[in-house]
Amino acid sequence: MKTLKTIFFSLMLTTALQLVAQNEVMPYQDLQTYLPTSVPDYEAGEPGGSSMNMQNMSFSSADIIFTNSNGEELRITLLDYSASMMMYQAATAVWSTEMSFEDDESIAKSVKWSEKIAGWEEYRKKDKEAKLFLGISERFFLSIEATGQSNMDFVKNVAKSMPLDKLASK
């Protein structure tokens, strides 16, 4: 069962990111090249993706799901919103506040990886779910979610294995 803050954060982020979509996004096939093709001890599913265009709005997404022998999942989604600076800042404003939260069910906090990469991480203690959301270069959004985790290390290592700096230079 999702906590109230997770639901609020998800709604706020989804709404804000829907507002930032504009033209000239990277085709989903190109986004797929930034997804990992293998993760130790996990089997890769087929990568998916889609692009959507309507009037002055467009976005593209690529995703992949990995599973291990225990049935645990790793889900990675990469979105290109080709966002405007103002709307991107509105969507990610809380990430720069160094906000953190902890209770008996979860730990959550904003994270900054580099000048062009910042986001939010959340670990749900009872559910053993780790989630990492990163905004990249005021344009891309990366979501990495894993079940069966004892902390955030695994999803952080998956993110570190991806060519995010290369993506940030786009």
C-alpha cells in the first residue's frame, strides 16, 4: 500500500512532467540505447518504447524490465520531454531543497548526482522497494524501481552503470 507522501509526490511529479512536454524529442528507439542490456543476476525482458505527439506537445519513452530467480523485478523507464527550463524547474524544484523524510515505513530524500543530474530516492522499508527518480539535463527523466531490496544501493549502482553523462550532453 502506497504511503500518502508517495502518492502525493507521484501525482505532483506526473502532473508537472506532463506540462513540460514540447516538440523535438528523441525517438524511443534512440532512448532504448541508453538502457542497460544486462544486470548481474537478472534476466532482461524485451525493451519497450513509444512516442507521442499532439499539437504542441510530445514525449518519448523507453523501458525495460529485468527479473531474477527470486521473482524480484527491476523496472527502468527513461522519458524525453524536451522540457523548457521554466517547466523543468517547476517539476523538480523540491529536489534542490535537500528535503528528506523518514518514518517506520520509508526513507526518502532529494539527491544531486552532478550539475546536470538531480532527483529523488525512496526506500520503502516494509515492502523492500527501492526507487530512484532522476532529472537529467532539464530534459530527460529516469525512473529505476526494484523489489526485494534491503537498501538503495542496487538501484543507485544500476543508474551509475548507465551512460547518464552522455545523455546529459544531448
